[in-house]
Amino acid sequence: MTASSSERALEFRERLSQRIVVADGAMGTMLYANGVFINRCFDELSLSSPELVGSIHRDYVAAGAEILETNTFGANRVRLGGFGLADKLEAINEAGVRLARQAASSVAAAGRPFVAGAMGPLGVRIEPLGPTSFAEARAIFREQAEVLVAAGVDLLIFETFSDLNELREGVLAARDVAGPDLVIIAQVTIDDFARLSGGASPESFTKEMNTWPADVIGINCSVGPKTTLDALERMVTVSAKPLSAMPNAGLPARVEGRNIYLCSPEYMAQYARRMLAAGVKVIGGCCGTTPEHIRLIRSETRSVQPQKMAKAPAIEEPEVQAQALAAVPMDRKSSLGAKLARGRFVAIVEILPPRGVDASREIAGAKFCAEHDIDCINMPDGPRASARMSAQVTCQLIQQHAGIEAVEHFCCRDRNLLGIQSELLGAHAAGIRNLICITGDPPRMGIYPEATAVFDVDAIGLVNIVRNLNRGLDIGGNPMGSQTSLLIGVGADPGALNLEEEIRRFEWKVEAGAEFVVTQPVFDLDLLEAFLARIAHVKIPVVCGIWPLTSFRNAEFMENELRVPVPQPFMERMRQADSGEKARQEGVAIAREMVERVRPLVQGVQLSAPFGRYHLAVEVAEAIGPRRE
């Protein structure tokens, strides 16, 4: 920090200790109102349309704003990268600061607005639910903070964060860059029930934020002033820091193709008075607020005396300590879990869910497998992005009517975080105890390529969610009062083109809580042995995928389209089979050979039943021989 920045930081702290400070309102709303399309990179407009951005700052100055936020909310490397602008990160952030400072300088020094460097979420999920590590997130935040601080901001504002882990990394990065003097404001966004997206209550997230090196904590954006006030009244009972509030002007309504926020300036000012009475020290607006909103809010602050944050009694739900329950041991979760825990060699058969509503053929196939010493049925979830009966429902039907345990594939493609938690709880309640957690094939691989993919998390994040549920914690780490007991399986590909990345992701899955792994189909024993050698330090059972080939064309498909290596001798054997029946017999013979060869190396096999020919899978399973535990 420069000497002048330190002086401004001291000036801000003094002002905050004496009276309420008013921040500006929405930048994006004003850009949108001036004809900028919503799909533009708003941050880049500081370079391409500086007069427009500068005029909005000046309008907020005229309305009485004492804090001007730079037009840099999304100017981190990840978000800019989505627009192909990552190489302009420094220029965009510097321009954002310059325009805000120019607008602030139009006011006499004694009342000059403070310039706050605005920093928003990265736009990617971080651990434990996403692939970005805490260290990577902190480095990305640090890069933007360094530019903003060097450009001369008076303080930094983190806003619209729903993930406390992400916000923490941002605050820590900023404090590391700016040193102890620069003021940092950290704000979260809440849902209709005043909770974070992960379920944390105002009391819970406030106590967490109390421990961070932020000077002011608060709420911005969210669902409007009412819910924001409700949450602030709960925060104030436990907060050790001054509070800020910058709510939306309600929820937007779609009017003639445009998003219109319906809370009037008068209504917002009325709620601002209530927030100030509750003890809020920094107040402004977020989406939907305009200079007119800020003008009336500033007017309210002139008639309200600064309030101490009253620790008044509040009517609230009893807080349950966020303490994890002891997870159910693997051998008590399911029959499959017990067998794997005892070291039994298991045989699993994969059966696809039906395309329609009649699962009688699949149930009959499962019964046939049960009669031939198969341990359980593995049920894919929309394999190759196809639309079939729910894997969960098919598992229920098989367990109810076929007398054999099922393993549900659970993929991330079609479910957001809320749906994932709901369906996992439902699976447990329905009696399903075995999962294979997968990311899922993208829709473009299926017959409905225009379908929307969700992918809120990948397989690693999914494993973390299941592990939490098994310990009685929801996706936000909050206690549920009960727990699931789901056996956590994952997938792995010994023949992956990028084996280093495959091994790394597998290790992360195990670290997240995976208890067994099922491989992609294996035809090349050398690849399997090399893979097993690389994961020898990871002590979880490995179940090897085995696929009985049905024709030479099927072998070509495996090799060239599914990228599953098939050794040339096997290809030649399938080529020489001169009829469909001989080809199927040869495919079974190859699969039986693979079972015999992998038998000493792994703790089970998963057998495919190509085209619903369950007897082929059973024929292959016979090669396992006697199974002793």
C-alpha cells in the first residue's frame, strides 16, 4: 500500500466508527438500462466504453454515495477467460480503478468518496465439491487483488459469495497482498430462508466470518431487503465486526423481454432505515438499485443516529452443533460392503435400465443372475447420455422383486446440488445402499445432444457429498439429525489416454471417501497391471470390468469409439469367427480368459451382459471358480 492509501484506510475506519457509510448501487443494472446486452463482459466496458462506466459512477456520486465500487466484479482470470479476455486482466482492473477515482475526484477532498475494488466469485466450484483447490483459488484472487491494490483502491469489497470456503480464500489472499491496513469488506448472498446455498444459517456463517481478517462482514444481492433484514437481525447477535448490507431491489420480473426489479426507491429507503436501526454500518444496493435508490437511502442515513450492534434477544431456531456422526463401517452398509470388507471375490453383473416403463425383462435377468451366484446387479444411470428409466427406481424394482442387491450408478450430468442431495437421501430411504459415483457422459454423446447438462460437481465432488451425508451432514456441512449409510464406489480407466490425470483424479476420489473402485472394461492385462502398480498405495478393493465381445464389429467399436484398448490377438480371434454364434462364443472365451488372469490381481469382476444376454455374463462368471472368503 502507498502512504496515501494508508491514510485513506485510516480515514475510512474513523468515518465508520463515527457514522454510517453509504455505498453505491448496481453497476450491471445501469449498464443494462443503457442498452448493454446481458451476455457482454461488463468488466471490459471500462476499456471499450469508459465514458458510459464513468457516467454511472458520477451519477452515484451525485446521489450521495460515499463508496464507489470499481467495475471489476468479474475481472478475475477465470471469468475473463470465459470471454477470451484473460490476457487483459491487468488492463481491465486498472481501468476500473481509474474511472472510479476520476469520478470520486470531482468531490472536494473532505467528502471525497472512497474507491472500493470489487471482487466477485471465481465462477468455478472449489474443493471439496469442485476441481479447483483452495491454493489455486487463493492464487487467482491474489492476482486480481494485486492489480487493484497497485492501482490505488482505498478498500476491497468481496461480494455475492455463497461458498464460505471460496470467500475465505479471497479474503486471505487480499489481506496477504494489502497488509494489515487496507479495509476489507466480505459479503455473502443468501436464499429465501436466510441461508447460504450450502444451508449455513446466519449465526453459523457469521461466527465463521468473525475469525477472518476482514474488517466488515455482511450481506449483498440475495432475494431483497426483507430477507436481508431478517438475516442481519440474526447476524447482529453474534457478530464481532461491523455489518454491511447491500440488498437487491427485490426479485426481478420479466417485462417485455427485460428483467425489471420492482422495489421502489421509497421501499428500499424504508428498509434501509430498519437495517440501520439494527446496527448496520455500511449500506448500499445491489442488483436493481439505481442512483435514485441511493439518493433516498443517503437521505435516511442523515436522520438516523449510529447504533451499536445490539445483542438483543432474537427469536430463532435452536442451533444444533455442526458435529459429524461416526460413519457406518463398510461391512455394515450392505451385503456387497460386507463381502468386500471380508476379502471375498465378488461378481457383479451390469444390467441397463429399460427404455420404457416395463422392467420385467430386467427383473427376470436379475433373478437369473441371483440363481447363479452373482453378488449384485450394477445399474448404469443414463449410459452414454441416453434417456431410460431412472436407475434408482430400477434398482428398487430389482431389489424388491429379484431378491438380489443392486448398485446404483449416480451421475452428475442431470442434477444440480439440491437434486443430488435430495436423490441421495431418497436412495437411502428406498433401501439402496451401494453407489458408483461418476461424472457422467455429456449430452452430445447421446441422441439428445441439445439437452442441457448441469455438472454442478464432478465425481470427486459427488463423493465428498455422499461422505458428508454418511456422517449426518448436508452439502453445506450442516447437521441433518440423521445419516445415510451408502457404500461409495467410483470408476477408473486403466487405459486412459492421460494416465497421469486419471491416477491423480482417482487418488482425489479416494481422499474424498471412495471405498471401492470399478474399472472400465479391460482386455489388455499389461495396462491393468501397470494401473494396479500405480495405485498400490491406495488400499481400497478393485473390481475389474470385463466385457464379453459379441462380434468383430463390437471389438472395433470398443477400440476406436470407446477408446478401450483391445490387443491384436483378440481382434484377430473375433475377426476369424465366421458366424454370429461363433463370435459370441469366442467373446465369452476371451472374457473367461481375462477373468482367470485378473483373478489373482483384483477383488472382483463386473461383467457386462451385452444386448441383454444375461446368460453370457453368467457363463463368464463361471470362470471365477470356487470363492472362499
